[in-house]
Amino acid sequence: MLTAKFRNAFTSSTTGNKRAWYKVSGSSTELEAYKAAQGSYLAFDEDGVTPLISSDCPLDEEATYKIKVYKDRYYVDFSMITIAAGAIESAERRGNARLADQIAIKQADKLMGTTITPSASNALQAAVSATAEPEPAALDEPIKPSAKK
């Protein structure tokens, strides 16, 4: 399966719309098929090796997105946005505005991904691993009740 990882955002010189470049990853067979299908539209990252795909700007810059193919046209799959919008519309239609607002908040949180930055996550992992492990109990001695205070 081909995947796309956000590289950078830019403003299209032809349309003025905000767009993004994504690095394309996958098996060598999939990458070769992608490169062949792109033809003159094929673009590479600065390394000259990693293929890129252009698409809408991501909601979550850290996420890895699936790349889908339809009639030999490759695109970054943002169907999760349509699904979230549908859930909100269902809540409006079957419930009420208050429910729809709460569903919208939950869906937006899900679309935006984690709120923990990589550096905060690394710091948290370091702090947890630095915490001293308790000394294991000696299993060869009988259990003694603790002294009452």
C-alpha cells in the first residue's frame, strides 16, 4: 500500500490555493507503478529519489495517509473528512444542534490527531524509563505482616 507523509505546504502559483507536498512510500513495485503513472507530473524530494505527490493540506501534519488509485490517477485519501462531516450531519438530522456540536468537537479532535508533540512524548518516555523500579520481593523468605504504627 502506498502512503503519503506530509513534507511541506505551499501556495499554488496557478490557482492561489493552499496545497501540500507529501513523500510517497511503499513497496518497490508500487513505487515504480506510481512513477510510471505520474509521467511528466512526477516530482521528487530534494534527495532526487523519494517521489512526491501533491494534494490538499493535511489536518494532522504527523499522520501518514493512504494513497488510493482511481482509473490510474493517484490521490491522497482524505475520505475521513467526508466521514466526519457525515457523522455531524447525521447528528443534526436525527438529534439536535447541541448533539451535533459535541460530535463536531470529537470528530475534529480525531481528525487533528494527537495533541502531544513528539518532543513532549520523548520527554515523557524518558521520565517514565528513568523512574526506579521497585526492588522485587524476596520469594525465598516467609511473608511477614507489616508493623503497625
